[in-house]
Amino acid sequence: MLESVEELNNKYHEYFAIAEWVITILFSIEYVLRLFVSEKPWKYFFSGLGMVDLLSTLPKYLAFIVPGSNALLAIRAFRLLRVFRLLKLARYIGESNKLVNALKASRIKISVFLLFIVILCIILGTVMYLIEGSESGFTSIPRSIYWCIVTMTTVGFGDIAPQTPLGQLLASVIMVLGYGVLAVPTGIVSAEYAELGSDSEKDDIKKCMRCKTIVIVETAAYCHVCGEAFAHE
């Protein structure tokens, strides 16, 4: 006889509960081992990655300690904190450091560009308010600026639209500008990223003869993977 939907749900719920306990215990063991092998346990405990490890293991224990269905519903939301463990993967990706450095190097250019876009939206939104007026839905300058931002970013909610030919002409110009707005920050970051890549090629690159690991550290004497000593010329 086929099992009822409720019985299947209970069975799957039991399986998922067991799997959750297994994962939580593994996370807990990893966290305790990291504290044990760390030279400065308190420094790791209060670090960003340490807090991510701690918050990813707490929800299950809190749900087990605190009784009551209402409390469980609130505590279950903390299980989403485990997603933040994905942030730890970034440090194992070498290219992520170059991307972060490129973003840092281009932050001033991007900030100036965004400031220019804000000023441009204020001006064009004000002009659109003077052209269309409240009859077309542009009831205030802030609302017109909101329309300009939505149009320039190519979102286009459609809640406000110009009705006059002159307003539609201005809207067309803003739409065309929107494509350039999206392309400029990408070009700035790409240029910085390419420049960082060309600079890294100038560094002293050493290659381990045993494990073939490439080490871009000028003062490195040993391979950080296998410990092979580099030959000194």
C-alpha cells in the first residue's frame, strides 16, 4: 500500500534532521580543532571567519536547547547563517584577491563617476518635471528623479511615463545614456584588473621543481605546498 503524503513528509523530515545533526557535529569538530591548533585562539574566535564558523554551528544547538514551537520557528531562521560559510571559499581562490585589489584601486574613479550620475539624474529629473508636470504623473521633483534613475539604469518599472513629445525625446536620450552608465564602471574595474595582472607578471616568479607549484613571492626560500627548497643563483 502506498504511503500517505503525511507519512512521507515525516520520513523525509526525520532523514533531514539526522543529516542536519551530522553536518552540525562535523562543523563543531572543525571549529574546535581550529581553536585547538590556532596559535592565538581568541584572535581566531573574534575574527570574521571565526564568527562565521561559530554562527554556522549555533542554530541547531539553540533549537535543541530552547523548547517550544514558537521559539523553534524563530531559531530556525538562524540556520541561514550557514550560507555565510561560503564566504570562506574566496580566500582559496587566487584570482579573488586580484579582483578585490582591482575594486580597491578603482574605488575613487567609481565614486566620482557615481557622483556625476547622481548629479545628472537630479538635473534631468528636474527638467522632466518641468516638461511633463503632475498631469503625466511627475508630481514632484524627487519623484521625477526616481523616474530618471529607474530609466537610466534600464530597469523601467513603467509606473511613470512621459506623455509629451519633448518628454519622450528626453526619455530616449536618458535610455541611451543608461547603456553607457552600465559600461563605464565595468571598464574601470577591468582596466585596473588588467594593470594588476601586468604588474604581477613583473614579479619574481618561482616554480617548485617537485610539485610544480608557482610561487609569486620574491623572498620565498621554500615551496609553501611541499616544502621543497628553491635553488639560489
